[in-house]
Amino acid sequence: MGLGSTAKKIQSLSDRAEAMYKQVQQLQKRIISLEEEMDDTHDTVNRMDHQLTEQRALLLAIAEEHDIDGEQILADAAIDEAELEAEESDAATDETTDESADTDASDATAE
């Protein structure tokens, strides 16, 4: 093996290393950017959560002034939401079961 061949291999390795280093730098910049966006999103969510808590307290106070049981309304809404989620979950399970049965039937037909 001559020196020319070794130099070419070293140059090739050097080029690859430089390209990988640039990619790592780009990934690092993207990660930093994503972290900043995540921090901003976290701050926004916290701010919105605080505002939502304030609005809920305000609505409950207004409901109480009008002799409305706000807590009962919230409990009923939570129950309705849980029932809806259960129905959606059951529907998704039924679809999966139907698809599985269809696949089994087509497999049996193919044999």
C-alpha cells in the first residue's frame, strides 16, 4: 500500500468526520431551538392553567349567586365525558376486532 492510497483514505475519513461534525452542530442547534420552544409552551400552558382556574372560580361564584350548584354541573359534565370516552374506546375496540376478523377470514380464504 502506497502513501498516496493512505493519504486518500485519511482525506476521505477527514471529509466524513467534518460532514458528521456539521450534522452534529445542526442537530445541536435544532435541539436548543426545540428546548426553547418547549419552555415557551410550558410557560404558556401554565399561564392558561392559571387563567382557567381563575375563570372556574369566577363561574362557580356566579353560579352560587344564582342558586345553581356549579360543582354538580361539573360532576355531571365529567360523567358525560367519561361515558363518551368509554363509548369511543368501545367503538375503537370493535373496529379493531372487526379488522382482525376480516384479516383472519381473508387469510383463510387465501389458503
